[in-house]
Amino acid sequence: MDIIPEIIRENITNLINKKERTDGRALDEFREIFIETGVIKKAEGSARVKLGNTQLIVGIKPQIGEPFPDTPNMGIIITNSELLPMASPTFEPGPPDERSIELSRVVDRCIRESKMLNLEKLCIVEGSSVWLLFIDLHIIDYDGNLFDAAVLATVAALRNTKLPTTKIEDDEIILDYDNLQPLPLEDTALMCTFAKIGDQMVLDPSLEEEEILTARLSIGMRSDGIICAMQKGGEGPLNIEDIQKAIKITKDKIPQLIEQLDKTTPHR
């Protein structure tokens, strides 16, 4: 993280303690959200999301492979993220760093643990052939709160994905690209991230807010209000009141996010 001059840190913290923010938002307000699907023509599913000035693209590439031995009747999702150097001076080329690995794991956990994607329906031949879905996140502009933007873009891309139907002939898998089917999505899960700054919990922190937070809490939640993922970041503590406030706001915001998502990518 960049070193923030103490006077800027104090100004932002004092504003937030008065329940104000430098960009004029309420403490529980998201920045403007933009969602677009089908942005990568060579991918079976894709989406671009802008959350304020944070922007990323997610592509979904399926292929047929072997299932894991302990789940022979379930498809597989594999999530990777790329923090492009053009997105931020703090992103460097090379192998994934801790931030990239954490982002991939948080998105993967939210999708997997929500059970929104029925992995059993991605099984073609139990024990030998299942669909593997490679979820690739490409960060284009970084201005804070990658988690919420990445989960939103991933869900939009999954909704946009279609697979060819399959049939078995003479022990061979035949793919019918003239008969495409949407993924077996049975729910929607999204994420709300909060920064603890001063005495307040702040939703959707911008980059300048992230750089002065003492703690971060990300909550993944299904459409029915069930929490499916949580991730704590930052070196500072959170008390029970902080966590309860964040959960309450998340329960209010998730239906609004889903409603916005439905306008762009209807849930079939």
C-alpha cells in the first residue's frame, strides 16, 4: 500500500466519523455500477463491470476433463485473477501475488459455497468426464473494492455462459454446438465489502479509503439472506457491533444488487 500523508488520513477519518465521505456518498452507499455481458467474443461467457472507477472483465472458458476423485459426479470451477500493471502502479507483472491469490479465492468461495451453480449437472459421465469452468478475472482499472466488483462480474459472466449439449455415442462424447444451454444456475450470490475507518463501517471503500482502513470485512450472501462467505482483512480488530452492522447493511443491499444484475443478465 502507498504511504498516505497523515494529514490526509486524519481528514478522511474525521469526515467519516461525521458520517461523510470525500466523494459525497453515504457510508452505506455503493458507487455507480455498470454491467455489460458478452464482451469477449471468443469466450462462452463474459462480463465487464465498473464499480466507480474500478473496472474488470471476467471470461468463462469451459472444457471437458476428469472430475476430482472425491467428487466423481460434480463439475469443477477454477478461478484465476490477473492484476494488470496498467490497472495500478502497485500491480507488477509476473506470477500471482498475495492480492491476486486472495481475490481468486474469495470469488471462488462465494460462488462455490453459495451452491448457486449446480455442479452435479455439469457431470457428463460420472467418474470420467465433467465440465471444467475456467473463470478468468482481468483487472483493468483499480480504484478500490475489487472483491465486490469481481463477484458481480463473475456472476454476470456465469449467467451469460452457454454450453453445448452433450450425448454419448459409442463411448464417445458428442458436442452439439447448435443446441446451446445456459449453465445450471439455481440462485444468485453477491458480496458487500466494508472498511473500518475511525469508528465507522464504510461500504464499498474507494482506493483512498482502503489505504487508511484499519480492518476490512467482505460478506458473500445468497438471495435468501444466507451468508455463504466471509473474509477479514487489515490488521485492526472488528467488534461484534461492527460485524452485526455490516451484516444488516448487506441484507439490505444484496436484493438491490441482484435487481440491477437482473436488468442486464436475467436469471433464467
